[in-house]
Amino acid sequence: MDEKMKVLDLDLFYNDFQALFDINLQVMNNEILSFIGPSGCGKSTLLKCLNRMNDLVMGCKIDGKITLDGEDIYAKSYDVNKLRKRVGMVFQQPNPFPMSIYENIAYGPKTHNIKNKRDLDEIVESSLQKAAIWDEVKDKLKKNALSLSGGQQQRLCIARAIAINPEVILMDEPTSALDPLSTGKIEELTQELKKDFTIVIVTHNMQQASRISDRIAFFLNGVIVEQGPTLDIFQNPKNEKTERYITGRFG
Ligand SMILES: Nc1ncnc2c1ncn2[C@@H]1O[C@H](COP(=O)(O)OP(=O)(O)O)[C@@H](O)[C@H]1O
Ligand SMILES: [Mg+2]
């Protein structure tokens, strides 16, 4: 497995508050890497660093380096728009645009200069297919996306992320607002998606992490305590804090 992204000696500050300490991490091609750990330990913060979403946060300062295919994404000359096209994101709360199902998916490709109706139709269909929601919406593409259920909206948001053909998809607790059935569908979907994409997912659901991930990074107070293959983390953790956390004997 080749390396897709790499984080090197990263410290992150929100003004005077240090939220991440000396983070070193690899993301491999076509894997599902999960970030686990208690609330407030820096999982979302690190996830957002991977496509420079923290650029938008006032007072946020980063030391260290993150690469995508070996290129420093924080280099001055690096094109952030291109980065966000290559590294897409899905959030905790489904957030479809208040427009039709079709337009939700076509929006991104249009901003990247795909104008031809037939091309757009094809992207819309294939993205919805890949996000396992095509059958449920194919007869109502003109309907407002907000009329869908929460679980459908989240798969629509995944389709929207896929539509611009990213290489990496970041997901921040994508199922925490969903019912168990919708959660199961999205978990299944991740297993299909990793054939085409690399996925980094934040979850505070340990069962979910164990079901879907290839590797896991365990966070505590802004530090990655341990990272490794899912089985090692769950069955043979090296660090006592990891063990306490995964056995539920810890906050
Ligand atoms: N925009 C922000 N400004 C200041 N502090 C923040 C901001 N976002 C997060 N934090 C702080 O950084 C720490 C890590 O937060 P976060 O990455 O959201 O944790 P997690 O996703 O693991 O719950 C927390 O102490 C949080 O309060
Ligand atoms: Mg978070």
C-alpha cells in the first residue's frame, strides 16, 4: 500500500491554546483510517488540517508539514482550491444545499467548468449510484434535497463529495446524526467507496471503528497515543491508555 498523505511533526494552536501536539501520521491509498478518542481531543481539528479547512478559522496556526502525494499542501504556492477538489469532506450534520437533488450533485462539477448537460447527467447518475442512493431518488431528481430523510441527505452529501472526483474523502462523524438503519447503510457504503477513494473518518463509535476501518489512530488530549491496524488496536493495544479507552474503562 502506498502512502497518500503524511503528517509530519504537526503542532496546531487556536490562538494561545495548543490543540494538537507533535502529530505524525500516514494515510495509505484506498484505506479507511479512523480517528477515535474522547470528545475534544483534536480529531476534527486534525481532519480539517488535511484539506486546510482550518485556514478559515481566525487565530489558527500550524507548525509542521502535511503532504499529499509527497507535495506540501501548506506550501505558499499550493493551490487550495485544487486541494479541496482532491480532498473532499462530509460533515456530521447532513448539509444539502437548498436546491434540487440534481443540482446538489451538479453544482461542484459546474464550478469546475463542466457545462455539458449530458456530461452532468452522467456525473449525477454515477455519483448517486456510488453513494448507494440512486434507486431511491432517480424518479425525483428535481425535488428539493431537503425533502429527503436524514440518512438519504447524508448519502446525497457523500454523492456530492464524490461528484468532483476527489482522491481522499474526509468524514467527520458522518453517522452520528443518523438512525441505526441509515448508519448501517453508510458503513456498508464506506466499504465500496474505499475501492475508489481513500477515506479518513472521525467516529466516537468504537464498534463502528472496528467494523469499517483498516487502521485506527487513537487520540487523547491533542496527542496521537497509538496508531495501527484495527485488529492490533482492539486486540493487542501497545499503550495502556488505548486499552483503557477501547475497553470502555476511560472517559
Ligand atoms: N475554532 C476553534 N477555536 C478555538 N478552539 C477550538 C476551535 N475548534 C476546536 N477547538 C478546541 O480544540 C480542541 C479540539 O477540538 P476538536 O478537534 O473539535 O475535538 P474532537 O473533534 O476530538 O471532539 C477542543 O479543546 C476544542 O475546544
Ligand atoms: Mg469532532
